[in-house]
Amino acid sequence: MHAHEVWESQYMSATPQSIPTDIFGKPVNPQKGDSYLTHDRGILSWLLTLDHKRIGLMYMVVILASFLLGGIFAIVLRTMLAMPGANQANHASYTDEQLAQISVNNDFYNQAFTLHGAVMVFMFIIPAIPAILGNFVLPMMLGAKDVAFPKLNLLSYYCWVGGGLFFVWVLGKGILNTIFPGMVEFWGSGGLDTGWTFYTPYSTSTGTAATAAVAGVFILGFSSILTGVNFIATIHTLRPKDMGWFQMPLFVWGLYATAIMQVLATPVLAITLMLLLAERMLGIGIFDPALGGDPVLFQHFFWFYSHPAVYIMIVPAMGIISEIMSVFSRKRIFGYAFIACSSVCIAIIAFIVWGHHMFTSGQSDLLNAIFSFLTMSVAIPSAIKIFNWLATMYKGAIVLETPMLYAMGFIWLFTIGGLTGVYLAALSIDMHVHDTYFIVAHFHYVMVGSMMFGLLAGMSYWWPKMFGKMYHEGWSKVAAILIFAGFNLTFFIQFIAGSLGMPRRYATYPPEFAIYHHISTLGSYILATGLFIVLGVWIHSLVRGRPAPANPWGANSLEWHTKSPPLHANFEKTPLATDPYDFDDWRWDENVGGYVMNENTHHEEKTAQTK
Amino acid sequence: MSTANANHAQHSEDVRQPQLAHHFDTLEQQYSSAKLGMWAFLATEILMFGGLFCAYAVYRGTHPEVFLYAHHFLNTFWGAFNTVVLLASSLTMAWGVRAAQLGNKPLLVLMLLLTLVGGCSFMVVKYIEYSDKWEHVSHHGSGSFSLFAGSRNAFYTEEGEFTDPTAVGQAVRYGESKQHHDEHAIAHTNQAGDLHDAPAKTLEHQSKHATEQGHQIVDATAAKTLDFKSVQTRPMPTDRSDIRRPAPAPQGLSEAFEHIGGIPAPYETLADAGTGHSVVTWEDLDDRQQGLVSQFFQIYFMMTGLHGLHVLIGMGLITWIMIRALRGAFGPSYYTPVDLVGLYWHLVDLIWIFLFPLLYLIH
């Protein structure tokens, strides 16, 4: 039977048995079937757990909550921009009261876009894939029981929670004070209106709570560093003995490249923020020209971190896409070594392109030209990935399950985002569109679209493994399509608005831009609808979903070699390495509703034979 | 946490060494993992200090004469003393690691104790130096640390470059909020001008001329001869043709990059070929450079302060492993924490090896 028929039969046929099974399709007794979810009970067994899987789930809760918060403010911004109303007309005709109200609205807008950007970047996009999916599947992909430093992992989680809660509290206070001016006496002032970039000298002189907000980001940075250190040590030392570097699943390569960037870039952000704090609190004049400093130095420092941070967001997503492309094309990944090396290559180039954020900040022409050239060279490893994915799909038996829909969406969005990145690397174009909606659209395509699609692809791919429940395939496909359509509607139009000169970070605009903003806002509502459907699908799955088989997709990386959800110690006995892209050992079993391993090819024996 | 540990123990199939965590197969694997993690962490430390070194390089490149002048206030003897102390403590630390590997508990504890003593002496000397510097710095500023940079020229062009105070037309006020700050600063400048009489005598570089100049600042401020919109904190450049003036230093970061090919001219002229001495005096600095002297101390305090914090953390860690060593936790089969703390201590030492010449031995 061909693979796609197999997949059809999965949903056409009668409901599969709803009994948890092991990887050979043998039922396991649910009563005795211990899993990491049921291993310990009680709230403390979660809060103090050292289990990487539970820490991954705890990350999932808080990171998705910040995604919700950042998303709500995205909708608020888009709604404000759809109805700039009074702000749009001639100010001269307004009374003082009306002007005051406009001023309040604009303050609110500034704080709202800062909250949206800062929460999304620092608390969702950067940590999401490594912290949720990396924590959950990385040790299992390596056949290990845990990450190298489980206590450090928990510490990293609490750094995140502590820093994140503080950060949201500080920013949220400002928002609430703008809405309810009386509350400022109750909890003090707060808020942040610098944008997520904290550019000096504005950030050293703004009256909003930049000091506290920067301290929050500083703590969040520690979480990122600790996760990175942990992953590097895990990948180096906890691989199975027979798994060489080029036998690792590509998601592990992605996480490895990400961890290197986290470890090398985040401390620079830490020292930058520390100097910013020193400047605000002690009057140390490193960045403030009034104190003898140089504000462009801040931009250099900041982007030395934040440009690699952009790749911290995208590289692990690329790893997920590599896994899914192969599994759902039922075909060995094309160009394994090229994909693996291009991840590391992107990580290296990430550190030498930061200057392209400062083409208009008074850099010398020579530096601009060098950074322009280096930036364009990022397109090479990125294109290597794209072409290898396409070659993997070519003549594969493509199965359009939810993870694959997201993965194909990823290719689409990342291609648009990446190619416009090459536009922006060209100096002359960047001068023209700098700080316009063209930039906004570009980085949303790369950072948000691609990374969010990578996360959603990964979540729907590993969801059965994480919770031992299947989700409703139909609704989740509807959601995937809505999200794709909504995203493109929201942001593609912004390329046009930006190239016509619509500047970013403004609460209002001339009337000729109204049509673009209206379309964009409509798209954002569709996008939000799709995301809420995903949430509904997930909740429905937790409550009503049928038990997931050990291997619903027929993948062969090691995390599928244990039951769903996995045991507390991941595997019954330490597995040997497998070829993650050889799917021959698995056959479809209708009764199980998933793939089971052929009895006659016990994979340990097979591995031993091939040695 | 104890529950979790107990549960982990259930998974161990064989009798395992107590130090071996459940997810490792052998102590060697655990050791190499921990060591790799530590190296990765040390890389983050280096990158973090790298930011400070970068800021140092930029400002030394843009204002070489200021650094040349200001570093004379640092005490080279104490700096060298601290270097020797830290190097010696690195030796005792390495010796301690060896003692742990050999299972020599008394030697290990002794060596850790000596390392701790080294760390303590370093911090004591640092305290002496800091309190001394605090005094000096306040003479050059407006009386307190938080404000000693507050009296600087608060003007820059719209392109973000510093402006020559004489180029009045291009100068813009860079923020309303700064105005308030500057008015404070003026008050302090005036005080500082008055104070110049007394402390100037204690500083070898201060001359009568400088004292007069201090008054000039006050006078020029009062006269408001420049046509700025707001209160001016800087004097008109006085006619000082009798003083050897260095060529203007590159003033913005982008310019600094353009000068990267060679040391900017003022550096050469100031390192007086005739005497072989590079004594830059207060009068050698122009007004703007005098204002930037405090920046050297800001960078000095940031760099040595962060380093001192690391020394303190290292001392805490050494105390922790010393207590564990006294309880007999380490031996030839398990000495990972000693080794890791040793690595950390060597890094702290290494950073100081760079800080000492960069800050104390400028020529």
C-alpha cells in the first residue's frame, strides 16, 4: 500500500482501538502504564521537577501565555491603526481637550507597540522553540534520560519566569496607568515606550520605567544563556555511543547552532543592558552624548546581540522543518550534510552582519558596503536549506497532514522574508525603505511568520508524543490554512505600504495609506481567528483526543521509539542510534492508528548488523 | 527536589556511585559534560567582558590624551601588587586541583585557603584604591559620583556627532528632559569651581592656571556669551595659544573606525619624544577633553567593579568547595567541582591580566 493510501485509511477506516500501545503495537495496560505525566503527582512535583519533559511543558504554558499577551496587543495596535480617526485630520481645528486626548492615545500606542514587540521578542520568539520543543525532544532524540544539567534547566526556567513576570508587570503598569490614570498612585508609574530596541539616548532620558524593564530583560537573558550551555553540553556528551555528529537528527543540529548563538551573543546584550542601567542610575556616560558617550556604540552592542537573536529564532524552526519535510514526504532528507552545515554556517555569519541595522546611523561607507556584502551572503546557507527541502519533497509521497501544511507554509513565508532581506541588504534600497512598513513586513515574515509556523509545525508534530493524545485533524488543517491566509493578508500589503513611504511606529498616517492599513487589520483578525482555533483544537485534544500511538507519523528518530507519552526516564532501556531518515522499519497498523515497528526487524539487532 | 531525586534513583539499575547523576552512564561522561558546560559558560563571561573592553577601546581610540592623563591617578604599585596576588592565587588554585586529583585532602584545603586569602587581599587593596579614587574623581567633577559627569557639554548635532562648542549654529538641545539635569549640573559646576582652590594643591598637575580656569568656567557661564537657547554649561574657548594643544581627536564611533589603521595623531605628539615621558597635564587637555576625564574613571569603575564582583563570587565558590573538601567529598574519582571552580578562578585572573595594563600602564 502506498503511503498516502495508508494515510487516507487512517481517517477513512473505523476508529482505531483507543488503547495505548508500545512501539510494536502491543497494548500496554493503561493502569500500569506509567508516564512522565503521571509519574509524580501534586503541584510540587511539577514546580520542582528536574525532568526535561515537564520543564518543557511548564515553558510551554508560560511562553504561550506571553504569546497570547503579545498577540492581544498586536490586535490592539492593528485596531488602532484601522481607526486612527481624529489623529488623522488637521490638528489645528481641535480644542485643547481633544489634543490632550490624542496625546494620551499616542502615548498608549507607543507603550502598546513596545509591549507587543518586547514581549514577543524576548518572551516568545527567542525562547519558544528551544525552551519548549528543544527541552522536550532533544534528550529523547539523543536516546538520553535528560539534559546534561537538569538543575540548571530548572534554574533557567525560573530565571525566565522571574524576569518575564517582572518585565510584564513593569510594562503592563504603564498600559494600565494610561487607561486608568488614577491607578498610578496605587502601584506607581511604569511602562516603556522605547520600542523593544532600547535605543539610546531616548532610553536613557525617557520618563517611562526603562530601568526596571531593562533589568527584566537582563534576567531573561540568563535563562537563554543557561539553556544554551545546557544544550551544548547535552549534544556533545549525551549522544548514544554509535551516533556520530552526522547521524544526529537535523533538529538537533538546529538546536546546536542556536545554542552556540545563545551562548555567544546573549552576554553582549547583558553587558549592554548593564551599561544602560549604569547610565540611567549612576550617570555613567557610555552611550549618552550629553555625558560624553556615543549612542551609536549602543546600536553596535545591541545588534551584535540582536542580530544573532534573529537567527536564534529561525534556526531551530528550520530544524523542525527538516524533520517534517522528510517524514511527511516519506523520503530520506535530501542533502543532510548541507542542511546540517548550513545551520552552523548561519550561526557564524549571524555574528558579522549586525552593521546592516545601522546603514542610516552614520557608519562609514566602507563599513556599510562590507556589512551589505556579508548580509547578502546569509542568503546562501538559507537557500541551501530551501532547495534541499524542495528536493526532499520532489517525487516524495507527500502527506498533507497538519505539520506538513505548516512546514510548506514555512517555506513560502521564509522565502518571501528571506528574499526581501536581500533587498534590504542592498544599501540603496535600505536607505529608501529604512524605518518604513517594508521593514516591519520583512521581519514579521522572517521572525514571526517563519518562526511561528515552525513552532506550530513542531507542536502539531510532537503533540501526540507530548500528551499522548491525537488532535482533530480537520479543524487543525482549517486553522493552518486560516493562519497562512491571515498572515499573508496582514503583512504582504505592508511591503507595498512601506515602499510607498508609510513609516513604522507611528500612531497615525495620511489618508492615502488607509486602504493598506484596513486590509492589514482585516488579515490580523483572520490570523487571530486561526490561532484561537489552534488553541481550541489543543484543548479539545487534551480533553477528548483519542490516545496517541507511539508513532503516529512513521518517523524514525529516537523520540518515536518510546511510547506516547514517554516514560519518566524516556526509554525502558537505553536505545541504540537509528538512522532518523530511514522509515523502512515501520508499517502502518490500522488497529493501532499509527505506525508499528516490524516485529522481525528489531531495530537494535538491525543496527548491530549494519555496524 | 528530594522527591525527584528519589525517583531518579529508582531508575538506576546497578549500584552506582553516589556522585553519578541518573542520566549519565559513567563518571567520566559526567565530568566531561560538566567541564564542557563550564567552558561554554566561561565563553559567555569573556563575551560579557568583551563588551566592556570594546567600550574601552572605542573611547581610548577617540580620546587617547584623556586616558593618558587620567591613568596617572591610578596607583601602579597597588595594581602590580594585585596582579601578583591574583597570579599567586591561581597557582595555589591549580595546586589545589592537583591535590584533589591525588586525594590529598589536607593539601587541598590548605591550597583553597591560600587562594581565598589571595582573593581577600585583592579585594582589600581594591577597597583602598577605590576610596582613594573616589576622592580624586570628585575634584574633577561636580562633587559626587552620580553627578561627576553631569556637567558635560550636552550638545550634539542632529546626526549624533559631537559638535564643537564654537559651532553654535549646528548645536541643538538634545532633549528637554536634559535641561533640568544640566541646570543641576551647573550648580555643581559652580561649586566645583569654588572648590578648585583647596583640593587643587593636593594634585600635582594642578597649577594656578587651572584654578583660574575654574573661575573662568564660572565666569563664562554667568556671562552667557554664547547664543544657545538654554543655559550654557561650557565656557567660551579661551585664548590659550601658549599651551600646546593636541589635534582634535576623532569624535564619533564611525570616525574612530576610520582611524583604525593607525594611532591617532595626538597620541604621538603627547608621548614627548624629548623626555621619553608621556606626562599629560591638565593644561594639555582642551575644554572638551577635560570634561571627558571622568569618562576614564567611569570605564575604570565599570570594568574593575564587574571584575571585583566576579572575584567575590569566586571567593564564595571557593569557600563552598572548601567546606565540601573538609567533609571529604572529593577524591581521585570525583573532583569535578574543584576543577570547575578552578577554571572560573583562572578566568577571573586572566581578565585582571588584561585590565591591569589597559588601565594602569597606559603609555
